[in-house]
Amino acid sequence: MSLFLGIDTSNYTTSTALFNSKTGEILQQKKLLPVKHGQLGLRQSDAVFHHTAQLHSLFSELVKDIDVNQIAAIGVSTKPRPIDGSYMPCFTVGENTAKILSSALKIPLFPFSHQEGHISAALYSAERDDLFSENFIAFHVSGGTTEAVLAKGNGDSFSAELVASSLDLHAGQAVDRVGVMLGLDFPCGAELEKLALKNTEKLSVHPSLKGCNCCLSGIENICKKLLNDGKNPEYIAAYCLEYIRKTLMMMTDRLLEKYGELPFIFAGGVMSNTIIKKSFTEKYNAVFAEPCYSTDNAAGIAYLAYRKFKNVHT
């Protein structure tokens, strides 16, 4: 048995994946939860409903040409972060489905956090398996999280100590709020980036930190004022992303001062932005996931299931 199933029912994406330990390849089937135009997200009850409606069809498509008897183990994200008390109802959909499949197929089930999945996907994508056994700083920057953790790899997963975060709005929330303000559909990251790349005006942003932590709630108000003052959407989009980019860079510099030259991993949907990714790659030689592994996905969970199974059985 060489296949390892991953399931992730995060806040805005239903996702399934299979890691093939013989070929090293990952197959994915994932689908965004439907959000109406002009809305900024979903209530958890609605997210649970949509995950329940979508998960079975994604799994069916994933395994349509697969012998399910080749699945050796299942990994599933059961909570947002690898800490006690971390909880979000939408993860119960994936967890319950994984438990049913584990019982039916009589194979092991390994629970992980959504954040561990993001980090794992970045390491897999960048071919940095060495970091599974080392210490590093991992940024997880998305619609629900703007955090940096001191990660300590133990071979098949990580312990994670929070070392920096946003004290109010998350970076992905800022992107979506500004995007919806400009008439874009949620989630707005890709379209906001396209707008920003068209900007030709010079930008001047001045974020500040509190220790290693940041505050991002001001972006929405600044961009709203820019819009009222008649600034074009391209400039506003570029301003929003530049504010986030510069804030994350300041946080990274503070963490380098505090913890020294540890490797830096950047995961989460916001870090798939090419404007941000390019500058961080050039300055810090940071590790990034490929775009298909940057946004919410089950790929990292499937890969963690493989590593956990391999460790347990050897």
C-alpha cells in the first residue's frame, strides 16, 4: 500500500489529496466554498453545510481511477493550529469523514492541524524534507491567520511556539475587505494582485510594529479614504499589498534579530502573491510553496500522514 489520503475542510476550501510514496507525486481535488458577490465570508454553520455537500464528490473524483485498497493511512486536519483549545466547527466535517473511511478501510488515522498542513505543503513543494528534523521560523499568512511560529521538526510533524502575530486584522482579511471595496469577488487575492500589477504610481507606506507583532486594521480605513479621494483601483490595490509586504518584512527582520539565522518558511494564501514572494525570496532566500500548495489544501496533510505512518511502522 503506497497511497496516503489527506482531507482538509478549512474555512473556505474543501480539499482532498493523495500522496503516492512510490512516485512522490500528489493528486488533489479541491473546491472553494461558495460566497455571494459583495459578501466577506461565511458563517461557520454555512461553511459546515457547504463542506458536507462538496466533500463526497471531491473524494469520488480523487479516487475514480484509484484502487482504494492501496491507501495505507489517512491524515486529516482537525483544528486550525497545533495548540490546546484550537477549534473551528468546519473541521468536524473532514474529521468525521476521515473516521468513517478509516473504520471502513481498516487503516490508521492521523490527526493534524490546518497550520501544520500548510507548513508541510511548503516543505514538500520546495523539496526541503531536511527541515522536518530542524528548527525554523514558519509564517502562516492567510484569511484566518497572520502568525509566525518557531517550529521544531520531530521527523513527521512539528511543535509550534507562537512568536509573532497580527493583533487585529489578518492579512488575508485585509486583502478581501479592500478587494470587495473595489468590487472584486471573494476571495479577492488573485484579482487584487492583477490590479496592483497595473499600478504605475510611486507608493509610500509606513507600517509600525509592537515588538514582533503587527496591526493591520488600519489598511481598510486608509484604502477607503484613498477611494473617497478619487484614487484609482490599481493604486489602492498596490497600496494594500505593499503595506502587507512591508509589514511582513519588518516582522521577519525583528525575528531574525531575536532568533538568529534560522531558515524561514512562508505558507498560506497571501504568500502566493507574486509581488510579496519575489521580494522575500530575493532578500531572505526564504522557502515558499508553489501556488497550488500555498492556498488551503489537503496536500500537506497527506504528506504528513505518509511521514507519520513511515515513522510509526519503522
